[in-house]
Amino acid sequence: MASKPKFCLQCDDGTPLQHGERDLRFEYKGKSLMVGAVSGWHCPVCADCQFERSEGRRYSAAVDAFTARIDAEEAEEIR
């Protein structure tokens, strides 16, 4: 049984999502993080992603660690 097509919720214009793995970039305070091979449904237009369940947790953990590191570096500079 084939799965139903998924559409981008950000574009909201009927753009079909493509399933696969892609590297996702996250920007914070002028710095960027690349999280590699994120599996999910990706929009070819706006680059939004509907994560696979475990991938959402992995991506979120990477972003949380990255932002905490950037904030700690910034706090150290201020001191």
C-alpha cells in the first residue's frame, strides 16, 4: 500500500513534499550549524521539514546543544 502524499504546511499552496535525507542548516546569532542526513519529508521550495519521529528529537538535541554553546561563548566574551 502506497502512502498518501504529504504537502508543505509552510508554503500552503499544494507543494508536494519529498521523502529522504537532507542536511539541514540552523542559524543562531550569526553562527550556523549543519545537522547531517536528517530523514523526513522535505519541501523543495521553502526547505521546511516534517521530521521522522526520532529525527525530530535528534535535530532538536543538536540545536539545543549548539545554542547553549553559542550562549556560553557569548557570556564568556562579556565577562
